[in-house]
Amino acid sequence: MNHLAFTVEDIALAIHHFKQKGIHFTSGEPKPTLEGGRMILFYGPDRELLQLVDRVKS
């Protein structure tokens, strides 16, 4: 398994929430997804790679 992804409604709000909990992300800003959404990666407590994804709203 490469990573585990979680879909969020508002990536900026989710990033803010996790930063307040002490989470450090692998990049300073969300990156674009192939589908036009945005995503950001971070490591879980056992060094598993986790991803937050804000999908394109239709």
C-alpha cells in the first residue's frame, strides 16, 4: 500500500485543524490532483503515508 486517502469538504479547514493538533505536512501548500482537486500528504503515528483530498465540486 502506498498511502491511505481521506476525502475532505474543505482542505484549508482540514489543514488548519490538523496543524492545531501538531501534524506536519510534507509540503507547505496543497498540490493539484489529476482530476482538478487539491491534496496534501502527511505521516501518521506509525509513519504510514496519509493524504487529505478535496475533490472537484460539481
